[in-house]
Amino acid sequence: MIPMEFTKRYYGISEAASMFGLKTSTLRFWEKEFLDLQPKKAESGARKYSVKDMEKLSQIHHLVKERGFTLDGARQKLRNGTEEAVNYDDVVRRLHKVKSELDQFVQTIKTLP
């Protein structure tokens, strides 16, 4: 699952790809397909994904990999229904956080005598 929060200011392409379970080539391809996904590039050409870029990647990943949208469909959804996609993604993140906390609580209870 996608990380609940992005804690760093910038992420390299390898780090971003591994967080989403993708290849770096997929991220490069998505940059061409989604024009509002434009990470900064260092002088060496290394990509640096900001928190905003990571959130956009999370939205794209959710639509394409989890909900099964085509790239064209995801592009249209983000263009026309960004608010719905963002809200849904936020709800999913919060639910996973609650689930994680409940799992930790259950593990704590199991260790009690």
C-alpha cells in the first residue's frame, strides 16, 4: 500500500518508484502522460519529486493500478474529478492508518498476561 504520509521534502526517482511498487521507467513514462507531474531535475538530470509530486503520483497510482483506469481515463478523471479522486484517496489513507493502529493495539493486547 502507498505510504500514509510523505515525510521528506524531496524523493529520488528510485525511492519514489519503490514506494509505489513501480519501475523507474513507469514514472518517467507517467511524466510524459500527465503534464502536471513535473519533478524538478538537478543539474545532473536526477529527478527530485516534491511532496506535491508524490501526492500526484499517489492519485495516478490509485486510479491506474488500484481502480483499473486506463491512462487516458485517469487523465480525464484527474482533469474533471480531481476533488473526488483526492477525497477518496484521503479516505483510503485514513482507513489504512486506523487499521494499522488497530493491528498494533491487538498485538499489544496479545502480549498481556
